[in-house]
Amino acid sequence: MAVPDHIRAPVARELKAFEPYFKRSFTSDVPLLGPVLKYIYRTKGKQIRPLFVFLSARMHGETNDHSLLAACSIELMHTATLIHDDVVDESYERRGFFSVKALWRNKMAVLVGDYILARGLLLTLENKCYRFLHLISKAVDEMSEGEILQMKKSRRLDIDEKTYFEIIQKKTASLIATSMAMGTASVTDDDALVKKMYRIGQDAGMAFQIKDDIFDYQEKGIIGKPTGNDIKEKKITLPLLYVLDHSGPAEKRRILRLVKRKNNKTAKVRELVQIVAERGGIEYAARKMEEYKNKAVSELLKFPESEARESLIALLHYITTRIH
């Protein structure tokens, strides 16, 4: 389901200009690379991050070529990280389509992800947008740290709530925060304002990721049933973490044993999903998601009223109520 038109309306012109600009970045004269890039472009997602860029820019000024550049750089980086994530997680599907890893194998997926990431960085350099380069480089650093921390914790299964929030702050929230910061930086030199929008973006990104983690334990979208993918990948996210924190020692050991040794067995995965649903894990995660969303909304309401501000607030409500 695409982002509703009323949310996109204040930046409809910018989004229309973004499409051909972004598409041009997905071209290559290398024979093997061209078809892969075309496939990635055809199977792209909702492009929520460019929307964060444009709405943040419009809230603080008039969008311009730098706003367009910021949106493209962010989306290229996001696309690259998804391709790399599928390799790390051994995922054969992305948005209902085969992943690049599934069709072209790991080596090609890693190289294509590297190529797309480099394209995003080169865009900022070619346009001498060194401020953007600093923000993007910081995001790449944080996202890499978050992925490595998650891998470490998945192996040991010793995650706590503080570490969970650190992981999603680095892996997901940092990129949405960077989107809002770069959008703002494209129209103003006010560093304090850019930093403030970055902090708001962090809270928005935390809410966004918690919503994704809730999806794994509840009926959603076309599938109509929980996927349990995080369990299969030995990822302990907030809904399951809540149950573990409220279980006795013996029950906690049993649940962790299921995650560690039975995570590839459909019946056991369903059992764990049911345990989480029955013991309040989903409700707890939803409350934390609302807290982050409400904090972001509260900060946005401190800015003067505008169509862009209202659309940003509506976008926050959308990302926490979406069905897939």
C-alpha cells in the first residue's frame, strides 16, 4: 500500500521530479550490472525516506536541487543496505519478489550493494555537498555498527532491552534521522535546526522499526498470518524480549532453546509467535512504539503550522498504523 496522496500532496511536485532523477542513478554501461539495476528499480519500495527529506525541507524553506540530491542519496544508501541485509540474513525474498541474493547469489549482491552505495556518495561529492557527505557517512557508520551488534547478539541470544533499542537506533532510526536532517540542511545553514530535526527523526525511526518488529508476530498484509521471520533468523526483538523478561528462569531457558535450536521448524515458530501474542509482547511493543511516535509529533508541533508539518505528522501516524 502506497503512502496516501494527502500526505504526499505538499511535495507532489518534488516527488514527481525525484522519479526520473533516481532512475538515472540506476544505469550502468557494464553488461552484467545493467539488468540487476533495472530489476532493483522495478521492485523498489514506498520510498518513504525521500518523503521525509522533502517534507522536512518544505517545513523550513523552499525545496531546491540540493533537496532532490539529498533524497536520491538517501534512497540509494537505503537500497544498498537492503541488498546487503538480504545477504547477511540469507533472505531470498524482498517485498514479495526474489531478492538480488536469490537471483544473482551473494557475491553479485554484495558488489551491487557496494556500487549503489558508492553512487550515492559520489552524487554528494560531484555536487560539492560536503555537509551531506558528513551526514551520510555518519549514517553508514551507525548502520554498520548496528548490524554487527545484532549479529553478535543473535549468536549469543543474550540481548536486553537497552541493547535492542541501541540496535534499532543504529540500524533503522539513524537513516530516517539522516533523511530529516539532510532535507533540512538542503534549505538552511542553521546547524541547530538540522540537529533538532535529526533527533525528531531518531524517534520517528524507532517507532518505524518497532512497528516492523510487531509485524512478525501478528497477521498482516496479503499473507494474513504472522511470518516469524525474526525468530527464524534468531533475532530477539521487543515483543519476544518482553515475554522473556516476564518469564521464570525455566520458561526463559525453554523459549531461548526453541529460538536457538528449533527456529527452522514451522510448528515451533508458530508456538513462539502464539506465546508472544498471549503474554502481552505485542501490546507492550505497541505502547513503546506510540511513545516514540508521540515524542516526535510533540516536537514537530513546536514548529509553525504548515502543510508540510501536518503531512510529516500524518506520515508518522501512517508508519505506525500501516498494515505491511
